[in-house]
Amino acid sequence: MAQGEEPSEVDISRSEAVEHELNRLIEKRHYQRTSMEGHRASEELWQASVERYNTERERQLRAAWCASITRARQRATGPFSRL
């Protein structure tokens, strides 16, 4: 701590230096990612995520529907199959 500086002034300057360093690291990582992967808008990423979710949800609903129909058929034909 320099002579005449208050402890709070040192804390603020240190936190600003840390914030600057974090911003530099974030920007560096972003540049590396975009240079390797290319730039994709967040809207495109969101849309792809929604499509994956909807596809999986439809698969689950179809499987549940098939299981329900199978159980209903078994209940309907089970007792009468011996007649």
C-alpha cells in the first residue's frame, strides 16, 4: 500500500485490476472459440435446442401412447380370449 492511500482505495484498485484480467481472459476465450467453430448466433443455438427437445418429447409421447394402447388391448382381449 502506498503511503497516504486508504485501505479501501487499494481494495478498489485491486478489484478493478482483477476485473480487467477476467474480461481479458473471457475475450481471449471467445476469440478462440469463434475462430475454431465459427460464429453462431445465440438465436440459432436456442432454436436447435428447442428442436432437440421437441423431437425427444414427441418420441416419449409416442412411446407412452403405444404402451397405453397395448395395455388397453390386453385388458380388452385378455378375459375373452378363452371364449
